[in-house]
Amino acid sequence: MQQTRSVEIGTGLFVLLGMSALFFLTTQTTGGGNFSAAETYEVEARFGNVGSLKSRAPVAMSGVTIGRVTSVVFDPDTLEAKVVFVIDSQYDRIPDDSDASILTSGLLGSQYIGLQAGGSDIYLEDGSEILFTQSAIILENLIGKFLVNSGSSNID
Amino acid sequence: MVSGDSENLIEIRDLNYSRGARVIFKGLNLTIKRGQITAIMGPSGTGKTTLLRLITRQLIPHRGTILIDGVNIASLNLTQLYKMRRRFGMLFQNGALLTDLNVFENVAFPLREHTELTNRLIRHVVLTKLHAVGLRGAADMVPSELSGGMARRVALARAMVMDPDILIYDEPFVGLDPISMGVIVRLVRRMNDALGITSIVVSHDVAEVSTVADCSYLISGGKVAASGSPDELRTTKSKLVQQFMHGMADGPVAFHYDAPDYAEQLLGRDSE
Amino acid sequence: MRALVREIYISIFEFVRTFGAFQLFFLRLLMHSPTLIVRRPGLVIKQIYNTGALSLVIIMVCGFFVGGVLGLQAYANLAKFNAEDSTGTVVALALIKELGPVITALLFAGRAGTALSSEIGLMKATDQLSAMEMMAINPVRRVLVPRFLGGVIAMPMLVAIFSCVGLFGAHVVVVELLDVDVGAFWQQMRYSIELIDIYEGIYKSIAFGIVISLLAVWEGYNAIPTAEGVGRATTRTVVISAIAVLILDFMITAVML
């Protein structure tokens, strides 16, 4: 009997350890789930170019993540990319004239949406649209421009 | 099941079995009588163990029938077969105790698997059976601590625990010292008479078998070569029986395995 | 020439026959599994202990060092692009999707698979399985199914533990020793790892668990009942498991892409 008890305890500990490892992996290594539980509101914005922004990319303000992109689709009417993202409800006093830009974290890092606060007294709410947007900086274009500029400056 | 009134418990008719190209039995006939100790003897390699496996349908004969209480065991489905097997207790050559259980749990094993008895009742039954084989004191030992004779006695207790009708012993006397051997011989006899069961003993140990068996069969060449009580066998004229019963080195079962001519092989002529 | 053709014919025939028998064996195990779990959970628990809990030490030690070396390599190479903040991402992806399941599977085959094969092979060689048959107890149900289920249940746990310990090992090396920012390490990881990556690891671990346990039990049950036969069955378990795991890994990865 003593032996079966220790087997049972050992197995119990092992399975608990396995379960908690699995729980750790699913919650701590993925970005998913962080905002799904909390109350959020939905905001959309249109960009001329979203670069490689994907859904689930973070939305940050002053460097702090406050939300997450839920969908990136092409809008055939305006011929622009429509990005929908959710913001945690606790941040409910973001001016509606804030501007959204697509930024890159580090040189090779992934892209995210950065919000820059505006000065309006009206705040963003569920369904609002951010009107001031700045597209992603495309590295190739940037390099292209730089080459053209430096080329012309040499001629001068 | 046919009610067991007839005298013959097991009847084997025209049994044929071969393993690969090797013919083991061709036309073997044998009957085992209720309540007796029947010995099956024969030189090594005649398929005595195979015969046991056929009787318990661990193997299926290629031709011929095996009737137990008049029922052809080849016709049973798995459920019926397992029901039939519960009437058997079998003692394997080396005991075949389950190595991860101790002696007590080994004996309790069939009870735990087949019955819903309470722990107290199981304990009672198991200790009774262990007492019968004289090993109640070894209940907490594990199989690796047992000597060969003790392991076989534990296996006997385990075979007895479900109160079988038929007890089968596969080479119960092999590799035992004289004392253990005497103990096992006495146990075989006592179990048979006290519990009114039918025993089948497979062995090539003529002297020991002679002391316990009511009836013996000598198997050779895939057939029954001789049968009768041990005394009858000893006085048979058949050379094979004489060689076997008296342990002579040469006779119908040759001392030399088939080989080319000795002188020729030594002188290396066969290669030319 | 004719003999050669005949030889080839026979070996193909034998292969197909063995393969078929293997599938039927798998079905038999599956058939007995549900009732066994319900009626005799104790048997399965004991085997989870034998295959899982007793493999824990080797899994954790190996996981720690595999994670550590991954961190070291990823850091050394990413640092060339000033991208050492992505070390966490690289390590976590490699661990969760590939190395966790595969290395755990190989260790599992070596530690638990061989133990299963040799145990069952020895039970066969010492007539224990026949003895059960004679006690009207189905050895497939009583001996093989619990061991198979124990392996199948233990494997995903071991993989999860391996990956976690691996991440911890990488954390120790990259954050503590190489001074990468702890926030960058974990935050970058969180941005780029998605639930589907974890699922991929879990799917793989389940598939590997089934394959290894099945092979181990099969090899043991079909071992030639001698000391040599059991030894050979044990070796075959490791070799075939390793091959099967790597092929299966490729197939699952290709499907999940």
C-alpha cells in the first residue's frame, strides 16, 4: 500500500508539473490571451501602406502596449488598408485627434501601431476612426530616396 | 457446457500439429480421466509443452479435435474460451510469477482480476492457499528473492486460488533439489486427492512421476508410444519404452545425432 | 535470378503482412483503451509514473542544456545584426516547435521505450504473459494497454516540461550571463509566438507519444522469447522509433505550414 501511495503522489506531481508547463507555454510565451479577457473597445484606422503589419500586433502609446490589432484588410472603396484594433477599456481617455503610425521595433523587429496623443476633448470610443495616420516606412523606398538624394547632392 | 458425468474429462482425437516444416504431432490420441493424475512423458523435444498449449488453446491444432467435457475447444469464442480457462490452473516450468508483484499479490492476482471480493476476504483466501503450500511466511517477499522450489510452490498457490477443476503442471520437477522435489511431489498428490481435481503432469522425470501418476502416456515421434500405469510401462517390452524408463544412453532414440560416417569425416574424404 | 525475384517478393510480402499486423495491433490497443481507463485507472497511473515521472530528471537536465546552447547560438549570431533582442523569439520558436518535441521523443524512446520493450519481452520470455492467458486474463488488456496509454499520456507532459525548462535555460544563459534585457527577451518572444506554434508542438508530442509507445509495446510483445531476442527487440525499438519520429516530424511540419 505504501508503494502505491508514493506512485500516486509521484504521478500526481508529474501531471501537475506537465499541466503547469503547458499553461506556462500557452500564456507566458504567446502574446495571445493578454487582451482577450479584459474589456476592450474597437477603433479603426486607414493607412496608405501597412508594410508587414499583421493582426495581433501590439498597439502602443508612449511605448506601453494598450491594445492589439484584430484585422488588416484592403478596403476596395478607398483603395487603402483598413486596420481594426482593440484598446483596453481602462484607457478610455485617448483624444480622438490622436495620430496612428506604423512603427518598427528595432531594425529587424516586427511592426506595431504607435499612437501619438492629440489635444481634442473628445475621446476615442467603440467604433471611432482615427483620421490622422502615417503609413509604414518601407525600407526599400527609404533607401531609394536616400540614394536619389545623395546622388543629386553630389551633382550640385 | 455438457454436464461432466462421463469419466473422460479431456479427449484428444487424431491430433496433428506442425511448426513450420517440423511435424510435432501426427495422429495423437489421448484421454485424461476425471479425478486422476495423468502423466505425459517423453524425451526432450517431443512437444510435451506444445501439447499443453494445445489443450489450453494457446495454440490451435491443424487437424483433429480436443474435447473438454465433450466440448470442442476449437469452436469456443474468446469469451467462452476465457470462461473455460478459468477451470484450469497451470503451473509453468519456472513458476512464471509476475515480477513486479510480491508473493501475496501474485497469488491474489486472479482474485483481483476476476472477482469483486473485499480486501479482507482476498487476504483470507490468499493466506489459506499460501499456508497450504507452506509459504505463508513468504507473503511479503518478491519473486526474485525466492528459490526455484519456492517460486513453484507460490505458482501452485496461485494456480489453486480460483479453485480450478484441472491443474496442469509443466515440468514441475526440473532443476529442484531432492527436498524441494519431495515437497512438490507430495503437494501434487495432496492437491489432487483433497480437492478432487484432475491433474496433468508433464515431465521426463520417470522416477518422480511414477510415484504420483495414476496413468502415464509416453509420447514419441508425434504419437502415443505407450500408455498405462507406471508399473505397466516399466514392464512393457517396447524398446523405446525400456530405453526411456531406464534411462539408457542408446536405443531407438540414438545417442548420435544424424551425421556422416565418422571415419570418413575425420579423414576428410567427404570433401573430395 | 529467379531466386532473387522470389526473395524480393517474399520480403515485400512479409513487410506488408507485418505492417498490417501492426495496424491491427494498434486497433486492438485502442479498442481496449476506453474501458481500461474507466475501470482500472490505477494500472494506467502506475505506467504514467514509470514512463513519465521516472523520465523527468533526464528530460529536465537535457532541456536545460539544450535551451542554454540554443540561447548561446542564437545570441552569437543575432548579435552580428544587432538583433540580440530577438534571441527569445528564436529560442522559443526552435524549442516549442521542433527541438522540444523531437529531442524529448528521442530521449523518451531511449529511456521509456526500451524499458517497455524489455519489460514486456522479459515477461514473455518468462511465461508471465502465457500465465495470464491461462488465468483467463487478457495480457493485451492487462499488460500492454496500460503501458501504451501511460506513454501516450506522459509524452505531451514531458515535452511541455522540456520546453519550459529549455526556456528557463535560455533565460539563464542569455539574460543572466549575456546581459540581454530581460524585458526584450520575453517581450519579443510574446510578440512573435502564436498559439498555433504551441499547438504544433502539442500535436507533435501526441503523435510521437503514440508512435513510440506503440512501437515499444509491439516490439516487446513480438520479441523472440529469449535473452537475445529481447535485446534485439529493445534495440529495434530505439532505432525504429528514432526514424519514425524524424519522418513524422517532417510530415507534421509540412502539413502545419
